[in-house]
Amino acid sequence: MEHHAVVPPEPSRLAATVSSIIAAPDHCFLVAEVEGVGERRLIGMCALIFSTSTWSASLACELQDVVVTGEQRREDVGRGLVAAAEDTARARGCSRLFLLAESWNLGAHSFYRSLGMGEKTCLYFERDLKASSAD
């Protein structure tokens, strides 16, 4: 997370957040695992958020946090996660699947293009609500 200029949350806060996402009907996680000798190991994950879009007047799915362990990259784990996300979104009645990628993350851009995802051009604005503001 540091390379995204984000300070990771405290482990207890992250655990509570993950628990609340798992319980929420408009969120879900998809995970990729491998089985080893006597164990299963997490090698990738993504998060999905479902909402009603006024833009498309239908359900939409935001794909967040597509993460694959370094040693499993370029082994179709990410491709499988995105395909599973699309299947899940279709099954829930979504008309579109979208995601955001940092402008500097050229590898991710290439990956998403290779999946046939259309590229949109926009600017993303945000305000850190935890920071004090003089505005």
C-alpha cells in the first residue's frame, strides 16, 4: 500500500473493516488460493461494491483492490479474478463493471486493456476527510 502513498490501517481496524464488508450485502470479496501440502495459501483477491447507478439507471459493480502476490503474477490469477468478478456482477444483475487505476500504474493499464476493458478518460477528485481543512 505504501507505493500507492497510502498508510495501511492498523491490523485490528483492517480486520474489523473486512468483517463488516463480508457481512454487507452490497460488498463481497473474491479470493484466489493454491493448495499446497496440508495447506491452502491466499495468492490473490479483489473486492466488489454493488450500487445503483444513476448514470446507467441500473446496478453497477465497482471492482476494487485487484491484488495478486508477486510470485503469482503473469500466471492468470488476476485474469481469473476479473473474470469471476464479471460473472458475479452479471449474476447480480449489473449492467456494467468498472474500476479505477492510478495514472502511473502502467502495468495495470496494460493488463486491463488486455482483458478488453474500455478505457475512459476522467479526472478523479477526492478529499481526505480525516485531515483538518481550512476550506
